[in-house]
Amino acid sequence: MKKWIKHLAVLVLSAAVLVVLVRALQKEQKLSLSDPIIELDIQDGMALLTEVELIERLKFVRLYHAEMKVEELDVQAVEKFVLDMNEVEEAQVYKLIGNTWHIRAKIRRPIARIIPGGRDGFYMDNRGRLMALTSGYNARVLTFTGLDEFNTEEVLVADEINNDSLITNTKLGEIYRISNYVCNSAFYNSQIVQVHYLPSEGFVFLPRVGNHEIIFGRAPSPEAVQAKFDKLTTFYDEVIPFEGWDTYSSINLKFEKQIVAKKK
């Protein structure tokens, strides 16, 4: 008999706790939602998106507004919207007890801007993914010109469908290999300001210092890119200090294991 009473007491207590929790939850749902606590992970100082811009976009699509109640918040919808933003690489949205909620987002890091003739072009990020230009921020990255075969809208759509094939089978893969190397080199990130593509020569670099052009050729693999930059570094270290920055009109890296430099 006593055992039965104990079981009954446990059931009554559990029911009472459940009622309290349900009422607390119902009360919480009617609370006014606080502004989200936003954490943006900005890579290398490239703030393509600000907290203010993020809030304004959420308000524009009615996923958040000033008079919003907790029960109106759709965490999954907000997370999907933020993740789909052009500037965002990763996103997490979650709500805590009460009316507090968080948005965490990792912002993409562009490493190249491709400018087809007469058009604004598009960015490539450090994962090799393509992205549209942002309206509020102009990223200072390596600029590629002379690639007029690219149609910005078509390329961006194709990238969304199958990024791997683009990187593997087109010049975009070569652009990524060159940009990725330059981006990760303090010296060349400062020295190389523009890359122009010529069908006869491949990629040609325009440096910040020195009145010469660097004929790089093609970039079929990371190893080929590394080898060519190693040759250029050797030339800069062992020849330029004696000859001067303005002695040569061109430095050709296209030939294996040699450098062909042309004086003015």
C-alpha cells in the first residue's frame, strides 16, 4: 500500500511540475523579443556585412521587427535566411530561456575579383566559391581582367549548382590557385595588384613596385604556382638589388626551371 502511495505522489508531483513548466512557457511566449545578440566572425578585417545591415535585412523580410513576441520568432527560418546571404559562410541562430536570442555568422573572405570586360564582375572567396559583389563594401583584393568569356550571372548560378566542376575545369581554378598563394604571402599580397589574362601569354602580373610586367603563364596546379613564385622570389632577391627595380620591362616565368628577363 505504501509503495502505491509513493508512486501516486511521484505522479502528482510530476504532473504539477509539468503544469508549472507549461504555464512558464506560455508566459514566455508572450514576452517581447529582445534584439538579437549578434556575433560576426570577420576574416582578415574584411567586414562585408555589419550588425546593422543584418538587422535591417531581417526586418525587410519580416523575420524580425521591434514589436515582435517570442512566439513569433522562427529560429530555423532566420538561420536559413542568414546562411543564404551572399556574404555569409556559416551561420547559427538559437534562442535561450526568456526573450534572448543569438545570431552567429562567419563572414566570407574574398581573395580575388574577376572583372569581365565592361561589367562589374564578381568575387572569389578563400574556399574557391564565387560570390556577387557587395553594395556596402569594396574588398581590396587581387583583380583579374581580360577574362571576357565569363558572364557574371551565368557563372554565379553555375557555381551554386556545382562549384567543384568550375574550380576543376575552367580558368577559375587557376585564378583560385594564384589568388590563394598571393593572399597567403605578405610580400606578394602587397606587391601584385592586378592580373591580366592574355591568350598568348596566360596570366600577366602588374606589380606595385617596379616598372615591369611579370609573365606568369598558366597555373595548372598548386605545385606549378609554387615553383613559379619561387623563381620570381629568387629573381627579386638575387637580381633586383643589383640591377634596380626599373631595369627590366618584363620577367617571364613560363619556362621550366629558368627565368627570361627582358631589359628596357
